[in-house]
Amino acid sequence: MACRDALRGVKVEDVMRPCGIFVASNDLVTKARAVMRATGLKSLPVIDNGRLSGIVTIKEVMRVTSTRSNIAVSGIMSPFKLVATPSMSLVDLARQMVDLDVSDVPVVKSSSDRTVVGVVRLDDVLVQISGRIPPASKVEEIMVTDVVTCEPDDEISKIWDLMEKTHCSGLPVVRYDKRRKKRQALGMITRSDIIRSGTIRLSEESDKGRFRTPPKVKSVMRTPAIVVSPQTSINTAVDLMLEKKIGRLAVVSDGDLVGVVSRSDIIRFACR
């Protein structure tokens, strides 16, 4: 594919950005939670004295209940699933990011030197792909049609669990039109939106009565839904994602939700 061939000469060092958001292993988990809430990031690198020590994810952070405020990051962090070096091919890294469902990858000096020199995010890959996909390629070729959805009155904790179960980073919010037998796309809710809102808690905490009225999807979802049609070009979808700073688009045909296309879908297609 022309896109893949064009990207072959691009190295990680050509696109990586400074790694300015991280925590140390001796920081408290409460700090990691605060950083995640402020940034919407689902994971943070753990860096000690400039060197990569591991990763802490929102999944581990949320397992630490709000009553346990003295837990250090070192107690819940884990090794990184994927680490890049500056000379690595961007195509090879992008493939691994998609395969491992990783959105942020730290870049270290070399395989033997864990000094952190940058980070690569899926958006950085998407920027390189922009305009390089054959114009005839349409969204319908890569969209996911078996769409997991939610509704405005669903509880946030339940939707978070659904995201974990289905490995979805975001879900379209829909209203079913019984008369027309169509799913109307109202908006989108993502893990990052939930993290930023501060409403996320483990289901156990909600079930134990932490919230008198559990937060609902409608309090966090982004509206209106940003949509494309199945016939929209993939290049147009890429540009829309970059312009709106979003990771997925609802695909709508004749007022009915028929699919979703994500950054990962596009990157997988472009780098195949």
C-alpha cells in the first residue's frame, strides 16, 4: 500500500514528542489519579531519575479505593507492554500499538539505556497518515459494524465496566427510535471523558452507596455526535479526527448508526 510504503522511511525520532507527563514510583496513587483526571490519560509512565521504571494505568489506580490514600505508585505499577527507541520504524511501532491496544508509548535511548527521551501517541501516527491513504478508500471498508452502544441514562460505573469487558475506549450514545427502528447517534462517551469528569469509581464503591444518585452517561457524554457516512473517504475521516481531537467517529446512514471507525482501525488499514 502507498501509505505504508511512504511511512517506511519515517522513524520514531521524527515524530516523538517530549514526555512531560509522568509520575515517580514514590508518588502516591492519589497524585496519579489527579494527573489522569487533569489530562484524561488512561496510563502514565513511571520515571525515576530520568529512567523508565514502569507504567501505571487507570485500571490499577481505580482499584485503590478513595479511603486508601497512602499507597505509592510502586505498589501498583507494572512493566510496559511496549517501549520504543528513536531509530525504530514508525510503521512497525504503529502496528504493535494497535495490536496491543496501546495509545501512548515511551521512547528510551536504546534497549540497554532506559533513559526516557520522548513519547509517541496514536495521534502522532495519524498525523503522518493524513493525506496518504488512496482517495478511493472509504470508511465502509474499515468500520466496525458490530457496535457496542450505551444510552444517556446508563450509569457511568456500568458503562466503564462494559468498556473494560469489550475493550472499547469509547461508545456511541444512542436513542432507539422504535417507530423507525433506527439508532439515533446522540453523542460519544470515552474513557478519557469519564476520567476527566472525576465520576469514575469501581462498581463496588457505587454499589456500596458512595453515590446517592450514581452519575449517568448524559452528565459526561460529548454532544452532538460527530458523524461520517459509510461513503466518506478515510482521508476525510482522518482530518476530522485531527481537527476535533477525537479518537473515533460514529458512522451514520439515513439517520441510523451503522458503524464506528476509530484511529486504530485507520492505522491498521494504513500500515497493513
